[in-house]
Amino acid sequence: MSELDLNNVDNMYYDVLKEVGNIGAGNAATALATMLQTKVDMKVPRVELVDFSEMGEALGGEEQIMAGIYLQIEGDLKGSIMFLLEEKSAHELVAHLMGQGERTFEEGEPFDEMEQSALKEIGNIITGSYLNSLSLLTNLKITESVPSLAIDMAEALLSVPAIEFGMLGDKMLLIQTSFSEDTDLNGYFILVPDLPSYTKLLKALGVMQ
Amino acid sequence: MAEMIKVGMADLKLCISPNSITTLGLGSCVGVAIRDTGNKVGGLAHVMLPDSKEIKNNTNIAKFADTGVEELVRQMEKAGARRNMMVAKIAGGAQMFAFQNDSPLVKVGDRNVMAVKKKLAELKIPIKAQDTGLNYGRTVEFYPETGDFIIKAVGKPPKTI
């Protein structure tokens, strides 16, 4: 097999990708705990190949407002990674990080400039630790670009990685992780290696000859 | 009772008055709404990529601007719509994130919009209105009866084009 078809990923690939998701998300949780100086628990991530038409629903509704932090990946692996956080979780995390304590948030409440850079930093640290563990696991060199942030409807944010996956197939690899500190935080990773990188990744992990 | 039909990403559907049709959260994708102004047969496509010929894995024709618009028009004609009575409205094609350098995603929204316009011109279907580009997501609702195309975005009042 020289070329990978994402629509025909067999169980073994799937398990490996899941394990990568697991380890990566574990490291991300540790990074988050250090950043927040609190204990962060993480549930076993759910890894799924999702049809484009069902993606929005998988994230709690197409019009659910989310913060999306998007970075491009360079080095041995090329592609992109996106970390998505529900609006409420994003507000809570930022408030915690900036020492604002507990307060309630209105739906659609905007993030000011300071809060936006805090969100970018959160995304940067979380995706960074995720990629770091992937890099250690595979011995591949992975670097990331500066983060870009958008706060919008889930489906609109997802259209960006979906378009990248769309060049390969009709499904997208979604890694859902729930972190909890005082309250539950729902976050999602979407890792989009380009096609040559997918093969490289699976080879490095010993799944593919 | 009139119902609202939902179109997913990389999908297209027909809609005949008095029903209406919607697609949620268009980002860089483009929503193409077409109707026959006489018999009110309409439809909506949610296309993701400009050109089916650039991609090897292109079995889903609804995914691409070129094949998606063509297929929507074909299905509409089968349902009784006439080409010379068709008009279109389009929305979406935003750039959601600020990218640097040579990502293939730079301007994919713009390229989607251009590809849709090119295909509509080829099929001789005039564009009556559009709300495209910029950097935010859009939900659209289309009413083939009146041709109203309602655009909703986060933190903005809905508008009808």
C-alpha cells in the first residue's frame, strides 16, 4: 500500500491514531495543569473519523459558538492542527488564567484583546505539547507556526480543516478530549497532516511498511 | 405545513415552495441558492472546494463548486425548473483564520466564490445577490417562493439579500 485512503482506514491505523491522540492529549492536560497551577483530569479521548455532514453535530451543534485556535505544522510533518474549545469553557479558562475568579458569562460575550491573546497562548501551549509528544513518539521533527484565533460557529471553523481533509476524502479525524479542573472543559483537536505526512507518520509509528 | 430542509457540508438538496432550505455555519465554503422564478422550484448546494479536477479523490460531486453547481441545476431541471428562469444567490467564502505563507488554504474562500461564479456564468444563470468574503461564518436560509436569502452571523443582525 503506497497511498492512504482515509475512507478505508483499517482498525490498526485507527488504534494507532487513537493512541497518539491519547498520549498527546495527556501531555496537553499536564501542560494545562502547569499553566493553571491546578490539578487537571482528563477523560480518555474519543477518536473518530467523522463524515463532513455529521461533524457539526459531533461538536454539539453546527451553530455552537467556539473558539478555534489554528496552527500550521512544518518540519518532517506538514499540515495543520486546530484546537477547539466551547465558548463557555474558553471564557472560564481565560478568567482562571487571568485571575478573574469565578463569574458568569453571557452567550456571545466577546473576548477583548487581552483575552484573545490569552486564548491564543492556551492554544499554543496545548497544541505544542500535543505535537511534542507526537514528535517524541515518531522521532519526526515537528514545528508549528504562530497561532491564529477565530471565535465563530463550530461548522464555520471546521470548514477550514474540512477543506484540507476534503482534498483527501469525505471524512475528518476528530479527537475529542474532556479536561476537568473545577468544571468540565470540552476541547477538540483536529490534526490534519497532508497526504505524504500521513504515510510518514504511520511509517514512523511502525504501522505501515 | 412548510418545512425547512437542511443541507450539510459538501451536500446539496432540492427545495420546492412553500418549503425553505438552510445550511448552517458556512465558513470558507460557499452556499449556492438557485430557484426558478416562475414555478418556485429551488435548491441549495454547500460546496467546499473550487475544482474537482484538481483532486484525485473526487467521488462526492456535491463537494466541488464546478460539479456541485452543475448537479444542483441538473436535479432542479429534473424537478421541472427551467434554465432560462433560474436565478442564483450566493454566500460564504470567508477566510476564517489569518494564514501566513503558502498554505493551500490561503484564499480558498475567494477561490470557491470565483469558481461558483464561473460555473454559474457558464450555465447562464444570473447572480441576483451575494454576501461573500470577509472573516466570519454565516448561516443561510433560502425561500424559493420569494427568493429571500437570509444571512445570519454571530454578533450581527440577520439580513435578507
